[in-house]
Amino acid sequence: MVVLDLYMDRMDGYKVLAHKIIFSARGSRNEIDQAMSAGAFKFLPKT
């Protein structure tokens, strides 16, 4: 299992998605939908 932040210094987290769980401070509906469409298994917003 890999936990991936979408906003990293050197790469876009969406490019490395393949059944990953996303854990991010960002959590708008659009960002969640984009992550799921890109192959994320689950999106966990930081609260």
C-alpha cells in the first residue's frame, strides 16, 4: 500500500496513481473525483 499526497514538489501525484489511497489536506469534490478517475482506490481528506 502506498499513501500519496497529490501536491508534491517534483511531480504531480495524479501521474503515479494506480489503486492508491490518497491522503491529502485538499479535499474538494473536484479533487476527489479527479483522484478516483485517475485510479485511486480511496480518498482520505486530512481533517
